[in-house]
Amino acid sequence: MDFNLFEITPSKYLNGLLIFIFFLIIAKIVDIFVTKTIKDAVSRTSWKFDDRIVEIIHYPLFFTILIAGILETTYYISPPMNISFYVSGVFKSLGVIIWTIALYRLTSVFMEALPAKISFFADAEKELAPLFENLTKVVIIGAAIMALLSVWNKNITPIVASAGIAGFAVAFAAKDTIANFFGGISVFMDKPYRIGDYVILDSGERGAVVAIGLRSTKMLTRDEVLISIPNSIMASSKIINQSAPKPRFRVRVPIGVAYGSDVDKVEEILIDIARGNEYVTKKPIPRVRFRSFGGYSLEFELLAWVIEPKYMGRVVHIINKEIYARFAEEGIEIPYPKMDIYMKK
């Protein structure tokens, strides 16, 4: 900075005071601009978080300019080396602390705002967003500590090296936990399933996803048994999601009728039963397929879409009861395997 502009008086201390006053005026102008112009502008927007962002960076900007003025004044006055070192160190440290607090608060605001803008964070809000927030805050605090050590001319190389060795040791000891953590990240990003979806695992278990954590996914079976599966397994296994891409699920109800039955009547009754079920969707409509000529019956199959996979068992139960009642009422025989034995005398 060119100090000749401030050499108005013969006293360098008075000139130093003028330098500080100059920076104080600049700081006040910026402060007024932020509080009046920018704050008024963001208050008229629909996004509620910009007001909080301006409020957070308001004071750090003011004090940063003020600290710059103190440092420039100190440099101009040129006090003894030890005094200059400590004055510079104290005010630089103060600036680091002020901005660390501001960034710490901004992190919370951004992590609160991101779910409304980015669907990934909206899905991950309960588990993953707090983790990102905490990791970001740890990085901010770590960077602040490094900056403070650098301000006071402390050698940070041994600290960084020690941290690297410690991190490698921790990573090796907790490799399973880390594998589950990255498996959880993969699940959140790839979204093979969501909370509430009905899934079938490679091992055959079927149930609703009730929680997706960073270490494991929890699934509740129809027998009210809670299964916890590590995310490293979920990320590397084949998973059948019965609720995706749409929540409806198709059920198949096989039925055999005796030879000689009216096939058109059978089809009509089956479709009528499916349409009358409250859990069966209107679209796609139920269908009946005549599959084959069996050994002792005509093989039909009723295909109907259920509104949600969890109603599959209930729908099959209700439809089977109604088929039995309607066929008995209409005189349609449901055959069963039988053998005629003739005895010769």
C-alpha cells in the first residue's frame, strides 16, 4: 500500500492513526452497503436462507477490513520486531477465529438449505446430510488450527505427517466399518431402494425397508422380524425392488377348471372378482390367460395389479376365497387329481 497519501503530519503515529481511520471508514461503508442494500435486496427474495447468509458474513467482513487497517498501521509505524510479531499474530489469529466461526455457521445453513434444492440431499437428509455437515465442520476446524499454527510460525509438517500415519492405522483397523460407510454412500447415491419400498434380498428375505443408515439397512419382514444388513453387502448384492419404479405390483393366481367348463364364463367370473377387489388397480386392468391343457384340468391364470406389494398376500387370499364361492355358485368344477381303479373278477 502507498503510505505517501497519509503522510500529512510530521508524526508517524498521527499518520498511522489516519491510516487506521481510513480503513475504519471503508469498513463502515461496506457495513452500511451490506446492511442496507444487500440485506434489503435479499429480504425480497423467496429463498429464506439468503437473509441468514448475509447476517452471518456481515460482521466478519467489517472486522476483516478493521484488522487489515490495524496490520497496515502497525506495518507503517514499524515498532520493534517482537512487538510487531505479536501484534500481527494476535490480530491475524483473531481474523482466523472470526472466519472459522462464520464458516462453521454457514455450513449449518447450507446443509439445511441443500435438501430443498438437491434431491440427493433431500433423500439423505436424516442420515447423510448430518454426516456431511459434521465432516465439513471438522475440516474447517482443522484448517483453522493449521492457519493459526502458520500465523505463529509453527512447523506443521510433523503434525500433517503424524495425522497421515494415524489416519492410515485407523483406516486399516476399521476397514469393515469404512466398507459399510462407502456402501451407504453408494446406496444413497444410486438409490436402488427407498424407505417404505418392498425388497427381496439375494438370500430370499422379503420385507419393507424401514431405515437406511450409514452402516446398515434395516428391513421389516411380514413376520415383524427386523433384519439389519451391512451396507457393504447391500451395495454388492442383487436386490429386487417390488415397489419400483411404481408402487403397484402384479399378482398371479393360477386356477384349474374341469374339462367341459365354459371357458368364456370362467374368464368373465375371474375378471369380475378381480375388479371388485379394493386393493386391485383400475389401470392396468385385470387379465385372464388360458395357459394350457393340464392332465386333469384346463389351466387358467388371473393377472391383477395390486396397489402396493404389501397387499399381495391379502389379495391372493381374498381372490381365492371368492373364486371358490363363485365357481360353486355357477356350477364350475375345480378338479383335483384322482385315479379310477377297475377291479376284474
